Amino acid sequence: MNKLTNDLSHVTEADRANVWHHLLQHKSLETTDPRIIVKGQGLRIWDQHGAEFIDAVSGGVWTVNVGYGRESIANAIRDQLIELPYWAGSGGTIPGALFSEKLLTKMPGLSRVYYANSGSEANEKVFKMVRQISARLHGGKKSKILYRERDYHGATIGTLAACGQEERAMQYGPFPDGFVAVPHCLEYRAQWDVENYGERAADAIEEVILREGPDTVGLLCLEPVTAGGGVIVPPKGYWQRVQEICKKYDILLHIDEVVCGMGRTGTWFGYQNYGIQPDFVTMAKGVASGYAAISCCVTTEAVFEQFKDASDKLSYFRDISTFGGCTAGPAAALENMRIIEDEGLLANTVAMGERIMANLNALMEKHKVIGDVRGAGLFAGAELVADRATKEPMAEAEVSRVVAEGAKRGVMFGMTNRSLTGFNNTLCFSPALIATPDDIDAITDAVDGALTAVFG
Ligand SMILES: Cc1ncc(COP(=O)(O)O)c(C=O)c1O
């Protein structure tokens, strides 16, 4: 029982009356109860009515990478909070220093960690660093930030200016200048009829750079595998070409690992699947598996050195994140990394990722509504279509019904929701990295049952 209260019907009403939920149309709570999750253990969660679910989306938004109920993380946080809960980021703390040291052992070529407390904020830090480099080295001219259609980088006005999911940004403008979209690289929704699709999609980035003027572009910001935009794994050849293009035009490469970081794709970071070397890597969700808030912006010594000109009083990075100084985040993150290493969770992610892909591909044989299956590690998507031949996307309301049927079968999976006009049609799976073969089979059995229930 929770130490705060045993009265869960009071909690339900307190929630309904007082909480404004994220990403929720509250009209729905006039006829249904808010779902309150009261407990988690391993891959399982329980709601206020005692119903048990397999959580196939790691806390709803691919966050709880090592699963629920980790006493060792709770203890690490508790011990640190008693010792010292907080000190402003202009100074140091023991967990801040030790976590940065440990993290960088997994990120060859990168050498500095800047702490903040959300993915959006970490991405904003990169945008600010790039703008400051442009101001100092290029008279402010090399300041444009390129982002990709279907990618998402956060909920702030700055990161929404770099949002490739139009429904997330609609009605929140005007946005700051200097953000420019490049085409997405989803081959299933091909924009070019070519064999080497990956290279062609990367060449499209070069076309945008040439149109804008290479001397005006400072940064290219990409997700390694697009998450909320439909679980898009870039095709073969894409990343090598992207790296070449960035080098050719002296454009810094920023990989947003907020979702893929900390093992989700079977490597520590998603970009490490592709042999590329970014200039910035941002991370948040899985860094401490949601046990504490933490995000990091990691960069190279070359970038860091740009901010050390003592002859100019404005040259250093004049930025602060109050809660980037909380010690619970790095204390939890250190223990989170230890668990991933000691329990061999990267290898498990690869093996279970293969299993979920095999199961979903098998379901594709049976269910004509599955148009495409995509994934990397324990991060998979199944795009639903109304017609396999024309690839007409399944209506969002129908996909929502599939998710609801999954929950009736005791499994919570996710979907692209209110992100892309006409394309909110991909089911998403990102269970904790501790998933077993039985867990994976239970998840895909529920998908099978849910699709049968909705489409026959
Ligand atoms: C790829 C990506 N980047 C950034 C963010 C923003 O992170 P946060 O919600 O912690 O600000 C998200 C959140 O879903 C994300 O998926």
C-alpha cells in the first residue's frame, strides 16, 4: 500500500478535479475515470482498480529502461539526498562528476557533459551553443538549425520551432526564425523512386543546405531512430552520407538520443549502430529510467574550447538550469548504468528486439492492416493501413481502438498520436530492456487479439 493514502477512490476524484494531464483531451474524463497507475514491478504495472498490465512502452513514453521496483536505484537516490540534495550547476557534486566520467567511457570522441532536466531543455542547450558559436565565429550568419520532418525534439517554443510533427506545433506559433525542415527518410512512404534510398534521402538534406546557403547553416539535428514520428529506422547508407554532408559544409551534427539513449536500440546510444561521430548528443528519458529527472547535453572538446576565450567576457556559455544541479539524477543514472552493464541488458535488448520483430512480421502475414513493421532493438513500430495496396493510412480513431483492445487484454502499447496529419497510424512498442521471451510473446499475442477484435 502507498504510504500517502489507502483511499484510491479519493485519489481518482482528486486527480479528476485538480490535475491537468499531459496530451489528454480532458472531455474524455467526464465519462471515464482518469487512469491512475499505483504500482510497478519489473515490466508490470497496476492501476487504481487493481488491474494488472504489461507495460510495453516503458512508462508510456519509452523511459523506464530498467523496469520498475529497482530498490538499488531508490537507495542510491536516498543516500545521496541525505548527503546533499542539491548544489547549483556552476559548482560540482560527487554524483555529477562520477556520472559524467562513467557516461563518457561509453561515448568515444565526446568529452563534456552539460546537465539539465528534460529532453527539451537539453536540445535547447545545443541550439543556444550553436547560435553562440555562430555569433562569435561567423558574425551570427551560420545560425540556421536544420531538423527533419517527422522528428520531435521537445515541447518548448524553441524546440517546437524544430518540430517535424506538425500537429505538435500547430497553434503555438509564431516560432523563432532560423529553423528549416529537411525531408524525412521513411522508405515505406517513399518520396523518390530509387534503389539506394538511404543515400537519396540524405542527398535531400544537401539540397536544402545548398538552397539555404551552406554558410548560413550551423546545425543538423536528427533523431537516430525517429520515435514518436512513427519509429523510423533510417535506410542503409543514410548515416554515412549525412556525416559526409555535415563535414563538407562545416555543419555540426546533433543526435537527439532522448528516446534511443541508454540502450533502447541495443547499443548504449542509437548513433553507435551507424558508425558516425556526432558533435552533440542529447539524452534524457532512459538516463535514469525515470527514477529521477535528468538530461544531458554531451559535446566534443572542440565545441567546449569555443567557450573559453578569457579576453571576451561574453564568451563562456551563459546558461543555467536550476534543476540541472539536483543530485538525485546523476546518482540514479550511475546505478542505472551499472544495472544495464551488470545484467547484460544491451545483449538482451538485441535478442528480444529480434524476437519482437519476428513476431510482428509473423502477424503481418495474418493481419492485412499491418502495412509495415520497423524497429531497432527493443523499439518497434507497426504501421496500420486501411488498404495494403494503396498504403492508405488507417484512421487515428481505429488505431486508438486497437490500443484500447490491447489494454483490455492486459497489455499497454502506444501509438503515434496527434503528431502527423493523416499519419497517426503506427503502433509503438518499447518494453523495458529486461523483457523476457514470454513477455515479448504476451505483448504480440495481445496485438494479435486486439487487431482481430477491431478488424476481424
Ligand atoms: C526524441 C525526443 N526528443 C526530445 C523529447 C523531449 O523530451 P522531454 O519531454 O523530456 O522534454 C522527446 C520527448 O518525447 C523525444 O521523444
